[in-house]
Amino acid sequence: MIFGVLVSGSGTNLKAILDARDERIEVGVVVSNVATAKALDRARSAGVPAVVVDHKAFAGREAFDAAVVEVLRAHRVSCVVLAGFMRLVTPVLLSAFPDRVVNIHPALLPAFPGVHAQRQALAYGVKVTGCTVHLVDAGMDTGPILAQETVPVLDGDDEAALTARLLEKEHAVLPRVLRAIAGGGLTVTRAADPGARPRVGLR
Ligand code: GRF
């Protein structure tokens, strides 16, 4: 399956995906909204097209997403991964890739959504946190959960220490989920009640 990876920053999760490439996982393109993102260098070093789509050049989120969709389609992408992509996506992207937009978040959702999840976890004083891979819906970090891994919060942890421990787990779980999706292992079932959460299966 050809994945398109959207990034904004360092791209360590992108590196994990690039390292996991095999007959199931192909990375067709990496798109960054930030021209200086280190993730772009990682893509180029791996021989993967790296494209900058600067959100500041667009009038709104929808127009930006439309430009991103165009790039993804041009590279024959069928599943989109948000790997440290710091923009909210709109129905323009979601409807172009129904049930095929995946995000990774550094907390056990629904706890600590949004930015600075590690800081939120430390401030709350939880003893266990973790990471979540989920399908993206129109909300912020609200979509159906595909996989979660736990990570202990240790006495004396600061944000950097907790972030590093989380990233180690993220780098393992994200390629695992992508490989399952690429193998046809994802099913999404919607109940008649539009308010009910979709049920997902991943094997
Ligand atoms: C990760 O913690 C991920 O969970 C979050 O943003 C961070 C991206 O890190 N969405 P990196 O760019 O993959 O190193």
C-alpha cells in the first residue's frame, strides 16, 4: 500500500515508517507545511519525494487541504499518515481518503488531546500515559482508536524524558498499525445511530 506521510517537524515517526518499508509499506510522498522541517531531509535521504505545501500561502484550511490532496493523489497515495503534522485537517482531506487518515498522539486518548500532551500528563500527575494511533475524524484527536501502548511516568520525569520514552513506543506501534492496514486488516463498522462511535477492528 502506498502511504503519504504529512509532517511538520523532526520526523522521528517518519523515520520509523521509512525504516519499516517492505512489500506492504511503501511511502509515496512526504508533505510538510514547514519548509525547514527536518523530516524533509529524512525523506530525501531515503529517496522519497518531499514536498512543501506552505499553509501560509492559502486563504484557509480547506484550500490548503485541497492542495495537499492533489499532491497525495499525484503520488498514488491510498492511506495518509499524520506523523507530527501540526495542522487540523478538514473534510476536504478526510473525504478524499475515507477511513484512511491515521494519526499518532502521545497520550492515551481520550486523555490529554491537543498540543503538549506530555506536559498535560505531567501536570495532572498520572502514573501511566502512552501513545494512541487512531483514525482521524473531524474532531481533534477524537477518531476511532486503532492501537494504544502504555508508558510509565517516572518520578523526576521532565517533558523531555517522558517524550523520549513515548517516542520509543510510538516508533514501534505506528509501523505495526500501518502494516496491518496495508494487509487489509482494518474494518470500520458504523451503526445506524449517527451519534455512535464507529467500531474498528484491526488484525
Ligand atoms: C509525536 O510525539 C507524535 O505523537 C505527535 O507529534 C510528535 C511527532 O514527533 N503527533 P516526530 O516529528 O515524529 O519526531
